[in-house]
Amino acid sequence: MTVVGNKQITRNQKEIQAKLQGELRKNNIDVLLLTKQESIYYATGFSSRFLGLMKKPGVAYAVVPAEGNIKLIVNDFEKQAAEYQTTDVDIVKYNSWIFIEDDSQEASTIKKTAEMNLGQSFDIAVDAIKSFKEDPILAVERSSLTWDDVERLSAIFGRKHIVDGTGPFNKARAIKTEWEIEVLRRAAQIAEEAFYLTAKELQPGHTEVDVHAIYKKHAYALDKHVTEALMISSVGPNYSAAAIPRDYVLQAGDIVRLDGGVTYFGYQSDIARTFVIGGQASPKQEEKYQAILAGFKKGLSLIKPGVKFAEVFEVTQKTVQETGISQYARGHVGHSISVDTFIEEYPLISPESDWVFEEGMVLCFECPYYSTTGGYNVEDTFVVTADGIDLFTNVNENLNWVSR
């Protein structure tokens, strides 16, 4: 049982497994091999700290069959945590360099390797795949495998039997369970409150470094289950994101964009708020903001089950162009969201997309605008309902969000 805000709700492993397996069967895939930290977490409920730090395929695997229980392969040190955090998942361990004293005779007889025994974990994964089918159609996460991994799998199963599982995985992940919806709702609302508290505290004389420090302070204080507070900011004329915050000093009249969110029970949030520092926005600043806000509101008003992503994109972009930014051009105006550390998950709300909105999708919708006078964005998160959307957050109506 998870306490999300004030609500008690349970992650349903069987429901998530059924969604994945339904997509595998639909695409004639026998087994899906997951190798990314966030994908394994989505499929099993366990997030490997070692895989997150080492970023090497093979530190952990999830083997998802079209029929039967998912198998999770982890090192001996993480096995205890995996057993605590998962239900209805079969766990298999491989050896690490770490000594663990327990009551078994096995501990004293195993020869330790200097690093994670990734050769052993690979062999266990292959055996797990074969336990479901000897000559399977095997789907893999193409973006996270090395060429050597593909070569080894091809030598065992045949190159023609290996396919990219990204599409079916994204399709299964796009429709959220009740637990996921509530976790994502709370994550978005934590980000919104932290952004507001940050905006209230900022004043001329603060630096971009302060912006990030103040945000993190509030985000972590709002909920003890926040494990990461990640934000990209635009401060004053510096519209471009900087991995290491700049020492730029805020001045009255500067535009500030706060964009990002928190990691909450392993799930991400992504919203954006734009406001002016230390006074009233200029007419030109407000004109730009109102243009993207108009596009944002128009696009949002169209969303309901059955509407095409591409249609919403076209209307949104055209509205911004007609309202005040004639040259406005974007590649997408939103994205799905769940566990991916990059935050912007597929599907994207883009002109090339062939997706349609479906009930149960949770998406982030946005209209950013960048220029040498500053960065702007309006972005909220919502779940698609039977007849429209349920907004988790609400953007500010003008740049004087927290006027003093």
C-alpha cells in the first residue's frame, strides 16, 4: 500500500504485466528483454540503484514473456531490496564482488569477481528467455543495448528473430493504471507548489544558482517521497538550459522560466511556469506570454478520446502564430510522462504523430517560446477522461504570477 498525498493506493503488478503482455501478443512477440533502469522499474516495481549509477546493460534485466510471470535478474546485493519492493515477479540473482554473510553455505564457496559478473547475468537472461520459448521472437530495447549485446543475442537466437520492442513498450506504458495516475497527479502538484514558493522567494539580486537551490529546498520539503528535484530554468536573457547554473544576477523586469518537476515513487513530473521578477511585466513581455497562453488553451480545449495528436498540434501552433508570434514553429507541443528520466516520453504531440488521445493517458502539454529576451513556457499535466481531460495543475494567467 502506497500513501500518495493523503490517499492510500496500491501498485497493481498484474495490471501492468497484463498491459505489456497484451501488446506483445498483438505484435507477435514471444519475449521482451528490458535493460533500462526505468523500463525495468515500470515492468517490475524494482529500480536498480547499481544500473542507474553504472548505466551498463546487464546490471539488471527484466524478461517479460507473452505468457507467464516476469523474471527479474539482479545482483546478489540488490536481491533483498528487489524482494521487498516487488510482488508477483520471479527474482533470479547473479554474483557481484560484495560479500554478504548469511546462514547459507553458498556464501563462503562462491568465488567473487572484481566487478559485477555481467557474463553470468547475461547467461541467466538467455536461460530465462529460453524457459519461455526455445526459439522466440525476441524484442529488445534497441536504444540501450551495445553492438556487442546485439551480436551475442543474434548468435544465440538469430538476427531475424530479434526485433525492436520500443513501440509495443511505449504503447503499453501510455495508458496509466489508477496508481500511476495518482502518483503522477501528486508529482505534478508538488512541482507546481515548489515553483510557486520559489517564485515568491526570488527577488532582484538572486542568481540562477539561487533559483535552483531555492527550488530544491521547497521540493524536498513538500513531500518526503521526493527523491529528485530536477529543473531547467531560463533566467533573464539566458534562454538556453545550463547543466551547471550560471551566476547571472536577477534584475527587476527579468523573465524567469521554471520547467521540470520531481521524481516521486520513481515517476516524473514536468510542468512550467513563467513570471517576471520584482515588478510588473512590460507590454511586450505580456504580449508574448499571452500568445503562447492562447495557443495552449486552444489546443487543450480540443483534447478528448479519439482526437488526433497531429490535429491538436496544428491548431495550437496556428493559434500562437495568429495571436502574436507569427514565426512560431515547434517540433512538438507535449508528451507522455511516467518513469523515463528524460521526462519527455513517447508519444509526442507532433504533426507527424499517428496517435489519438485515449482515456487513461497522462500527458504534459506545453507552448514554449525562446528568444534573446528570455525563455517562456506554459505547461500543465492532465489525464484524459471519458469526455475530456482532468488537469492536475493550472498555469498562471499572466506574468505577474507573484507580484509584490
